[in-house]
Amino acid sequence: MAYSKHEQYDEQVTADLAKAYTRTLELLGEDPHREGLVKTPERVAKAMQYLTQGYHQDAERILNSAKFHEEVSEMVIVKDIELYSLCEHHMLPFVGKAHVAYIPNGYITGLSKIARVVDVFARRLQVQERLTTQILESIEKALQPLGVAVVIEASHFCMMMRGVSKQNSVTTTSAFSGEFRNETTRSEFLRLIASDLR
């Protein structure tokens, strides 16, 4: 029995992107009709739609879909969230992890929703600085917590594969609001994301 894979993509977008990638291969000096490249334009077209699907997703809606009234006001942290994005300057990947915390103010959300919010904004053409603040702002707006903290650590392929070619560099960005602007609270958060509690 033949292998069959079923995915849904916008057929017109796929066709238009595939045409553009066929031309790109020609401009790079390749033959888009040779065996190994015949299906490459369509594959890349579908991959790019997947990698930028965040444009069609709503972070606040995701958070509100699992929003529960709960009288707790202790810090909630979801750390080491895998992150894959494309830099908007070269459309090369940057990969790493996000650490997200909030202090509830009457409402909590499902823990998996925090990770999904990271994906919503990561699956767009991005810069790490904006990605960090977008995650924070969406949680603030949906949950109206006492504070939000976001730290992202990532390696950028545009620095690793081209330009300065620094393979071991890591970029760290952070954003804090509300109670996390208090040095004691912020220090507790930074200590917890750095520790291994297992």
C-alpha cells in the first residue's frame, strides 16, 4: 500500500509560491526540472505556509478558550518552551526556548495555551525583540494578571551561517510588566527558570 500524507493548504497560495520558488531556483543557477528538484517548489511553498501559520491565529482567543476563575495569586511559570521562528531580515531560522510567567489576578489559563501563544507569534516572520513583547502583551490583554514575564534565549542562523558566522552566540531578550518590575519578584522568576527542580 502506497504512503499517503494528508495536509491542508491554500491551493492558490501554494501554486503562486511554487511558481515563485521555481523562478528562484532558476535565478540561483539550478535546473528546477531535474529529478531532485521537481517537487521542491511545492514542498517549500507548503513549508512556508506552515512556518508562518501564526498570521492566521489569534493568541487572545487561544488564552480565553481555557480561561478559568481561580483565586490564586502565586507565580505560574512555563519554562523551556521550544521555539522555532524565521527572522524577517533573511528568512533564516532562529531557534531556542521561551520562559513565560504570570501572576494571576482572578483568572488562570490552561498551561498548554501559554506554549501555543509562543507558537502563534513565533510562526511569523519575526525579530526576537518583538516576539518577546508580543507574547507578554497578549497574556496581559487576555488575563489581566498582576504581572507577566517573558525571557527568550535563541540562536540565530543568520549569525551562524552567514555574515559573522558565530556558531556559539545566543541572544537573550526579556520583557516584564506589573509585579515583575519589582526586583524581588523578577529575581525569583529568573532564579526559578535557571534552576533544575527535577
